[in-house]
Amino acid sequence: MSKHQYKLVSFILNGKEVEKVVDVRASLTDMLRDDYHMTSVKKGCEVGECGACNVIIDGECFNSCLYLAVWAEGKHIKTVEGLSGPNGELSDIQQAFIDVAAVQCGFCTPGFIMSAIEILEMNREIPDDELRKLLSGHLCRCTGYENIFRAVKKTMLRRLGKEKEADLV
């Protein structure tokens, strides 16, 4: 009979200091969903293949299903719930997904948005082939990916002050 081991983990979740006692075997996905009700963190494949569980940890996108909850100690973690403005307004990338109809069933959307956040924070224009490669770690059964690509590219160009180019995407 195995004994459970637990550890107190303190971290910043969407800008707020939190702490939780977690089973050392628990994934970050499970902790975020079960303990903090971050339902944007989807449980998809649970083996790091689909990207549905992506979150930003200290500025880098990770599959939270492959990341142990205890590794969150001292980290800054951002989920889609942490993207809205002070009055609940959507972020520019979330609005772009709506504007170009990049959302169908919506299951993959939060993971794509978190990958897009990492890409957009590079703060540079990324060529189409590289952008497609950066978005390739996701599975989507509905959209065919093109509108997702368009949403990210439009937002990237707008953030770089290239409104006319963004309008043509």
C-alpha cells in the first residue's frame, strides 16, 4: 500500500498570490482545474500532444498536463482567465478569434490563445511559415486552422502598428 505525499506550493496565479497543499503526483492541469476552477485549462490527451491544457509559466507556454503541480512553486502562471481587462473585457487576441471566426466548438481555443500570447510577446513580425510552425503543437477538429492563424497574424500586426497589413489578412 503506497502512502500519499503532499507538499505546500506557493505561486502567482493570474496575478494573485496563492498556495495549496497538493499531492506530489498531481499534474498542474488537475490542480488548476480542481482547486482553482480554471476551466480554460482543458483536459485533452493528457500526454502533451494536443495543446488544450497550455498555460504560460514565467512567460513560456507549457502543456500543463506534463507539468507537476509541485513544480509551480514560486512561478507566475497565467491562464485564459487572467487575460481579461479590469472590467472583464476580452484581450485583443481573444477578440481576434471571435472577429475572424476562429472558434467553433471552442475546446482547443484556450490552448491556442495561450500559445498565441507567447508568440505575441516576442514583439516582432514572424514570417508565415514560422508562425504556422509555432502554432503546430495543437489539435483542432473543427476549424482547419486557417482562421486561428489569421487571428494570431492580425493581432501580431496590429500590436506592431501595422493596421493596413492586418486588415488584409
